[in-house]
Amino acid sequence: MPGEGSALPHAVSALQALVRIPTVSHRDAARTDAGAFDRLLDELAAQFPLVHARLELTRVGTHGLLFRWDGASDAQPLVLMAHLDVVPVEGQQWSRDPFSGEIHDGAVWGRGTLDDKGCVVGICQAVESLLEQDHVPAQDVWLSFGCDEEVSGTAAQEAVAVLRERGVRPWVVVDEGGAIATEAFPGIRAPLGVVGVTEKGTTDLELRVDGAGGHASTPARHGPTARLARAITRLDDAPMPASLPAPTVELFRRLAAHAPLPLRPLFARAERLRPALTRVLLAAGPETAAMARTTFAVTTLAGSPALNVIATTARAGVNVRVMLGDTVEGVVAHVRRVVADDAVQVNVLEHGEPSPLSPMTSEDPGFALLERTITEVFPDAVPTPYVMMAATDSRHFTAICERVYRFAPFRMTRAQRQSIHAADEHLGVEALLEGVRWYRRLVEELPR
């Protein structure tokens, strides 16, 4: 295992270099350090000179990149995606500097290693190594690197607009999302090569209550904060109905041979036993429960600016992940029904429906290509479709492509998956190198 002081593979040192540049996105653009993004683009060009010298580059957004690699044909283009920005680290307790790129216990530590600079490096290193051998892909390959994914920005939409203007309809799009996931399901020892074939819609709601305010020494009952607290509690106590979407049924079917003996018949008959399997998911913990229903997370709260002042307005931000089969309209109706208080306004701040379902059977040539490359590079893993819980830039590409997949080709433990957007994010050195091999094989296996 390479360590400090030894000669590191180029992909590893490149990831360290990118992690050390804090390309943090903020919804308030004035808070975003554009200079950091400038330095990152310079560093990316220095680390991967052939990518920048031989591929046609179009800038999108403020710092987004869209590369075109000419193939032998442009009939079935491949788009490989990742994003350059990261989320903030303020308020988190890291065990080491989040922007040091330090190698510890065989892994590169730092914000963005998993989300999503690891994919940036994996893609660029794979392409750079093929360019060194003068490889010509069977089909055009596009590299789309967004700069504002973490704040639901516009760079990916601009990339889609460029492709549409040029008449490009991708055959397959691969973005971040899934992984080679260990400890993914209780009792399953084999790692799962989970490929997101759809993703939940991301919708932000605001619960708001207005009142008269006043001095804290003379409070009235049922003021804005009390009503808001009651609304939050009612919403928490009344989740939306759970169900098993088609990708999850297929996931269970593929896991049947790897499940503990008592569960094998249940998994194998997933289609007919959806209610029972839904209960299994709900009981197995939050990660699996989120696979079965629309979720609500109260993430922000605001009230009075002073301890001795009664709030005139109390607000709660609710991040909703809308399950395949549900709609934003249905979500808002559910919230209003369970809150059951006309004084609580339910405002939609950001509207996002679930993404269309991409093909997910071995008979489909695009999905089969991903399955083959997963099996080749990760022979111990079980390739399977699943519903992606988070939002990615790739949701915008569904407008021009029917095969949009979310898969980061890295081994990740449960603890690593939980570190995404949290403290102590890290990516194993060997996992990064396996990911490079996966991207390379994907390009090499493009159909002629």
C-alpha cells in the first residue's frame, strides 16, 4: 500500500492536489471563492495535460467544463460526469484537516474525496492513460464537469443546452451516485455494485407561521414557534405511505442468492411479496427505509432574533426526497393534511420531481455494459439497479438521454457513505485505482 514518503500513483497525488483547493459552493454566489475554482482548473490542466491538449473544451457556467473526445463514430456517445464543487465543513468535527489531502490508513482524507473529486480524477486519469496510448474510442466520449452541483446550479443545464444545440443525443450518461457498497443490507456479505437507474426528486418546502410578536414577558398561547413546533412533530409522526418501486424489487431479486437462508425465498419472490419486503426495509434502518418512501428532513429553523422577543415569524426548512411514483403536488397535499393548521403556510421553495426510470435489465445494451464492467473490475460484487436517494447533475441529462445512470466505481463502507457531506470523508487509495480501471474499461468496451 503506498504511504507517505513513497512514490504515489499519479491518480492519488492528483486527488490530493484537488482536495487541497477548497472549491466550496454557496447558494449565495457572493460567498463562493471564484479564485479557488480558478486554481482548481489550473491544477486540473497541469495534472492531466493530454486531456486538455487533445480534447475539445467548452466552458459552461462560471467554471464548468465540457470536453469532447472524438471517437470512431458519433452514433452512440458516452457522457462521463462529475462535479468540481464541494459542500462546506463549518460546524463539523473532523479528525484531520479537511483540505489537507492527507493519506492515513491507506486512504486520502478530505472534503470531496468521495463527493465528487474522486470521480473527477478517476475519469481524467482513465482518459489520460488511454490518450497516452493514442486510443481512439469506438464512440464519441464527452466529459461533463459541473461547478455548482452542490447548490443545484445551472452549469449542468448549460452543458445539456450545448449538447442539444449540437444535435448530440447521448447513448449512455454515467454520473456519481451508486458505489461498490459494503454493509449495504443486513445479512448480505457480498458488496453491491449499486447503479442508480432513477433518482428521487429534490424539493424544498418552507413551513411558516406569522404572528403578532411582542415582549417575551407576556407570551400568548399558540404563538408562531409553538404552532411551528406542533406542525413539525405532526409531520414527523406521519410519513408518506411506503412502497417498493421496480428497481428495488429487482435489487431484492438479484440479492436472493446472497441473502441469509430465511430471507432467500422472500427476496426471490419480491414482486409478489412487496408489502412484506417494504416492512423489512422500514425496519432495517434509515438508509434502507429511505429506499421505500418519500422522506422529510427538517433542516433549518428560524424564529426570533433575541431571547426576550417573541417571534413575529417562525420558519422551518424541509428537504423532501420524492420517491418514484409520488409527485410534488401529492407531497404538498400530504404535508397540509397532516399539519392540519391553516395558520401554517406550506411554501414550495424548490420543485423537483423524481427522474425518469432508465433501462435496468441485462437485455438492455447500455445497462449490460455497466454490468459487465462492474463484474470485470469488481468480481466479488453483485451488480444491481437501485433508486438514488440524493440529487445529481445527471437529472438534467434525462431531457436528452434515456439511459442516465448514477454510479461511482469506488468501494465504500457504510461509514464512508455516511461521511459524505459530513466529517472525515475519505477514499481508499486502492479503491481510487480500481475506479480508474473501471472508467478505462467502460471506454474500451464501447460498442462499435
